[in-house]
Amino acid sequence: MAASINRKEMLSNTHHAMNRPSHIQKGLVSADLKNPSHATVERSDLAAAILLDSLISEAYADRGPGQISRLQWSLLRCLARTYPKEKTPTWLARFVGVSLSPVSRALNSLHNRGLIERCKCHVDSRQINIKLTEVGCETLKSDPLGALARSISKLPKEQRLNLKQSIQSISVRRTTGE
């Protein structure tokens, strides 16, 4: 694939951009990209974002027709790792941060594959709860983010902690609009 052929060069360029002396990396990205939305982004910061995007995209390299989508993987992870184990579609949509419509389509696909089951809520029979099936639990063993998580787990403890704290900080800032 063309993307994998250029990956080595892209990683090298990204590494160089992230490790330039501070007087060089202070240049504004907008000078290169002519994009006012990047006016305050340093080249090394954009290089780090590109590298993160590449790592996540690579984790989902097997995407295509008939494959489990990123949203579907997120829903499976959510069902497996949060309490209670049964969730409403509305709760799932809020948790993953998308509207109900794409979540409903994703849930239909997961249901058709036998990865989830729908059952009536014991408290409110108008509600439908979603839960993982055994096949869904087995499928999660091949979660594409697992390889990335294993790479993170191999980092020295201090680097892992710094990475996690940085990602949490970025997430909070993006959520709060800071």
C-alpha cells in the first residue's frame, strides 16, 4: 500500500520536526499550510498530532466492507468495560460522544453479527438494553487497539504515566474548550 510505503519517511520527518531546536520549531504551521486555523500551532505539535493520527489509523488498518468499524469497536469496549453491563442505546451514544442515529446503525450491525443482544429493560419495558454476547466477548480479544495498548505497556513506568496524563489533559481541554 502507498500509505505503508511512505510511513517510514513520514515517521522520520515527524521525528525530526518534533526534535528540532526550539528556535526552529517555534515557526508557525500556518506559514507552511496557509491555514489560519493552525495559526498558533507549532510544527512539532502538529507533527506529534500527525503521529498520533497515524498510530490510531494503523491500528484500524483492516477496515473495509464487512469489517468492524471504529464506532462498533468503541461500543463493544464500552459494553465490556463499564457498569452496568446492560446499556441503553441513548446511554451508549452519550458515552461515545456521537448522536443516536450512527450508534443505532452500528448496534444493528453488531446485532446482525451476533456480537450483542437486545433485551427489554426490567425497570421500563419501553426501553431496550444492549449487552455483549459470548461471541462479542470473544471478538474483543482481537480489539485493534490491543496492539497499541501493549506497545504503551512496554514503555518505562514514568513514560507511561506521562503519556496517560498528557492524553487525559488534552482530552479535558478539548472537552472544555480550553
